[in-house]
Amino acid sequence: MDKRLLDILVCPLCKGPLHFEANKNELICKADKLAYPIRDDIPVMLVDEARILTPDEIFS
């Protein structure tokens, strides 16, 4: 994931910061407890495509 792109991307729901989770290839919004997938090096920034984080993922 390009660091410059990560610096400008925000959560589409709350406009908060995102954290790159390399091992799952996802962008994480801890505030909304959502994980946005990255497919073919393109972040899918649609709330409908995001998955809900598990309690273990939220507190890790």
C-alpha cells in the first residue's frame, strides 16, 4: 500500500483515520469498527463492501 495514498484516505463513514493491516490486506477504521478490503491494489471504500471487525480485532 502506497504510504502517500494511505495518508490521504479516510473512512467514508466518519472521515476518521484508517490503519493499513498488511496481513489481511485491509484498511481498518477502529472508530466505526469496519475493515475495508483492498482488491488488486485498489482500496474499496464502500461501506457496503466493508466487513465488521470482531471484538478481538477491535482491541488488538
